[in-house]
Amino acid sequence: MRTTAHPSLRIGQVTAAVGLAAVLGLAAGPPASAQPGPGRPASVAPGAVAPADAPRVAAPGPRPSPSPAEPARDLGREVLPAGDGWASWSGTTRPDGVARTAAPTTGGAAAAAADVYVVDTWQELRDALAGRPGGTQTDARRSTVPRIVYVRGTIDAWQRPDGSRVTCADLERQVTVEGTGAPFAMSDYVAAFGPGVDPSGPLETARVAAAALQVAQTLQHVGSNVTIVGVGDDARLVGASLRVRDASNVIVRNLTLSDAYDCFPQWDANDSGGSWNSAYDNLSVWTSTSVWVDHLTLDDGEHPPSALDTVYGRPFEVHDGLVDITHGSDLVTVSHNVLREHDKTSLVGSSDSRTQDRGQHRVTYHHNHWIDIGQRAPRVRYGDVHVYNELYEQTKPALYPDGTGFQYYLGAGRESSIVAEQNAFELLPATDPAKILAGWGGTQARVTGSLVNGEPFDVQAAYGATAATPLSSDVRWDPAAAYAYTAQPAAEVAATVRAQAGAGVLPSGTPVSDRAPDRFRLAHDNGRDGLHDGEYTLTATLWWGSNGTVAKLYEDGVLVDAAWLQGTSPGRQQVTFDVTGRTDGDHVYVVEVLNPWGSSTSAPLTVRVRDAAPAKAVLRHDDRDGDGTFTVTASLWWGTNADTYVLYRDGVEVDRQALTPATPHAQHVSSAVTGLPPGSYVFTAELSNAAGTTATAPLTVTVRR
């Protein structure tokens, strides 16, 4: 097994009793790549560590070519099917006691064209979820604007915008240990404490500060009305922790989420005799409702449990959960996912003390593949949870080097009500099937239709035969009353799940094209009527090639318009944008055309506007007899029209009128003047529109009588 030394750990300063020599390899830093799969070297077996000469981040694999029987689908526009678990339910839900009305989950399917993104870097993903470049985590968490985010290739949460990678040591060097003047090092933290000792003081304070820096780097919030989908079979997030928080109506599909690595796990001497606890789930759902988690592959990447070492007699754990649903979240469907080689895998409900979660935590799990997991598949507090057509598979007798492995699958926690039916369990010979079900303070569960190694097995009876307090099968709810579903017979589950679960299985992309759009060409019609005014049409044309699904128009680097496109490659595709109200000057345009595979950007087009303000009008009067009563008329004979007219006499406004533009036709407006005494008067007029104001030449009128 290849290991790399954690850059901050100094072996000579750690006593042999601590047993850290192996930990140095474990805590090497953030992950370099995702679990092997499409796009990874074929010689790297599932669950193995890549050889030393493997690339730090896996290069994107070949683009899939959907078979004729399965045309590519635009997953970003898809919604949860009716009856697909609790996320399809409508009604009132109360996360953290605040009532909201839930509807079937649609994610970002209603997104406007301007809110569709194709991303292949961590910063692009963060900007898309925030809704603007440089947006904050608060922006991402609170936004309710429908958005679709397509993820391409491998995105590394530890990668800086310049392509370099942040390391654990980089974060440590930014924190000074109080009273020492020295930078924090996790090796010092480990050396300072031990079994039975809870960390405290300056080193613990420094660890917390370093952990906050990692939060800023790798934790990403997801707000409401969002769909995040991978494109192809190689879309993955490495080292990231996605957190759907305070949100509703979210879809996450067709992605590998790998190795939410914690540089700074906390030692808790009072947790089950002492445990290293990490802060990051691959995907967590907090205080959120109507969430669909579908066709994901979730794993620990290059730091599986078998690679972890023992410190203070316990595994030096650098991961938390794979999919945790907590803090009053509700109405979640978790379907067709692969969850691989992980200990605390999927938790529903974070604490027995959160009594405000009563009535929440309604979750459906179906057609998921759990491979070599230790526990929590799921463990439930308070929720009505449906678990059906799941495949649980064991291939390894232990997860950790110390021999710790499988503990249980279904955990019935406080005030939970689990209904599990038609599930398949493929257990190693040494595994006792009575351990499939475990009680964690719960009183009820109904487990029926189970197959263990191909044979019918009464899981509930086996648990009850040895449990101090058996679980009642008289559950408080019926899944069929909540949503319409059909469970497959357990005998069919293994084949179905193996064929359909995990990332890269769906024929993703778009029926429009099998690659990114080709480059469009921009043209404009400004000046064709003889005027270079501020109103014109821009036309983007692809004469032949790969079509797009969205076009975005940028003016001087700012997004000003967007449109959904129709078309089928390689046919001609065209879109027009009407531009109005531009002022005189040069305006530079580009059009970016997207489809789920990527984007292309046109060459820039400069449009020069010089006639945006009204043309110059001419003033005349009809005071032929020289008395003080006459009419002043402003005539704009041809050119850009005005929408406002103001007449001044000797610099004082005497009349104002609204006009109706009819560019480039003539425009006339008159003002009646009465009762002026003899003398000379100078009149001027201003004609205005949104682009500016144009004054007439002065007109002198002499009143003689």
C-alpha cells in the first residue's frame, strides 16, 4: 500500500507508545483522486489505492456513447417520478418546527436559461450554486432561484483557481498556537493527548481554527430549487462535502462523491471508549425537505477504512457519513446509489436529544447497493423510514486494519419506525444474519421478505431471539398510504441493483448532441436603417455542427440575456437577442452556447452606437404679426426619436410633453405661447430618451405689440 507522509507530522517528536508511524501515511493530506472507475487506470481494482505514478487527479474518461436503445437524456430537466418515495409526497412538513408546504421534488427543472451552468472546476461549481461569480456560502444556502448545474469530469475541492492544490499543511501554517508563536501541527496535537484524555487548551483551539479553514475550502452549501447532475460516466467530486441546508426541492444525481477527507479529526475520549470523529459527510441534508439523491456512487476514495491507522487504540478516522439526513430534514428519497467500503454510512437523525425532530425524518431508501459497509444502512431516529429492494453485499471480513468490520445494517433508534421489505443480503459465512437488525432505543420495525444468501430469512425473528427487548412489528405507518409504489420480489433485487445502481449508469447528456456545442457566429443589424442607434438585434448562428441547448449573451463581460434553444445536431441553429436603450459608444458582445457536455464562446462582436440620443430638432415659430400669442414647434425630420420634450424661454421651463417615438420617422411637437409683452425672447427645446438629451439651436422671437 502506498502512503505519503503528512507534511506537518514530525516523527522524532512522537513517542513510540502513541503508535503514529503509520498515521503519518494516513494523514498525508487531502485526497488526490476519486475511487477507481471509468477514467481511472484499469489496473486499479475497486477499493485499491492508485499506484504511485498515477495522476493526482484522474483525467476525464472517454465520453459515453448511449446505445440506440437508450438515447441520451438531459438529466438536468428531469423531475422525480410520481410515487417515488417520500420525496414525491405533498403536504405540510416542519423542519426545526417551522411549517412549510412540500410539493413533489422537481429540483431546478424550472430554471431560466440564464441559470443553467456547465462546470468542471471547484470554483465554477461554487459560483453556480451561489448564483454569481465570487458568491458566498450564504448566497448558496439562501438562494431560491431555480438552477441546473451540470458537472463534467473530476472536480477537486482542494484545487485552487490557479490549478495548484491546497494541503493540510497549508492550512496548519495559517494557524498559530497561542502562547508558542509556532504554527499548529496535527502531530503536536496527537502527541499531546492520549487515551482517556479529552483535548483542551491552545492545541485544541488551534485545531478548531484549522478546521474552520478547511470548512471554507471544501464544504459547499446547496440551496433550494437546484439540480446537480453529472454528465457521462466520469463526473465526480473529490474531497468535497456537499451540504443541502435550510433548503427545499433539491436533486443530486449521476455523480461520484468521493473522499470527504478531514485533515483535523477530533479525539473524543468519552465516545464509546474513545473515538476519532470527523466533520464531513460526502453528502449531508440538514433542515431540508423534498430532496432526491439518485444514482450516486459514494466512497472514501484513496483513504478507505483499510488504509486508516490506529492512534490511541482506535482507527484514526478521517470521514464521517456518506449520506446523512439530519436536523429535522424530511421527505427524502435515496435511490439507485452505490455506497462502498465505509463505516458509519447513512444516518437519519443526529441525536436522541433533538425531540423537535418528531414527525420529521421521513425517508425512502430503494435499489441501493451497500458494499462492505460497517453500520448505519441506515440508522434512524424519530423517522418513518421505508427501506425496500436494497442489496447489501459483503466481500471483506474487516474494514479496518484492527479487524473491525460489519456491525449491523438497519438501526432502529429512538422513536423510529422502519419498514423494510424485499431486501437481499449477501453475507460472508462468518456473519451472523441476526445482526442485520439492531436496536438503538427504538421500539418498532417491520422487516419482511428478506433473502440472505439467496434463501428466505426472518430477520426480525432472528434479532428478537437474542435481543433484551424485541422490536414490535406493529409499526405506526404504511408506506402504501403515503405514496404508490411496487416492490420487486427480493429474488430479483440483486440483478436489478447491480445493473442499475451508481453513477455513470444513466444515459446522460442530451438528445441534441453527443459533445459540446460548436462555435456560433454573431452578427448585428445596427445601422441597416441608416441609424446606429441603441436598438438593434443580435443574431447568433451555427450553420452546421454540434447544437446547444442554452445560449447566453454577454455585453462588455456582463450577462444580459439568455434563451433556451431547440435543435438537433448537426443542423443549423440560430437565436436572436433584441437590444434596446444602449447609449453612444462601443459595446462588445459574445454569445456562450451550452449543452450538458460543455460550452463554446463566439468571437467578440463590437457594435458602435452613435445615434442613441435623439436627433437634433429645429425650432420655428409663427409670430408673424409680432403680437405675444404664437406657437413654437420643434421638428425632428429624421433620426432617433425622443420620448420627452421640454421647452425653455430665457432658460426657464415653460412646457413639458411626453412623446411617442417612431424612429426613424419625423417627430413634431408644438407649444402655445400667449400674452407675452413686447420684447425679445430666446426659446430652446430639449428632446430626450433613455440614451440622452439633445438640445435645439436657440430661436429668438421678438414681440412688437
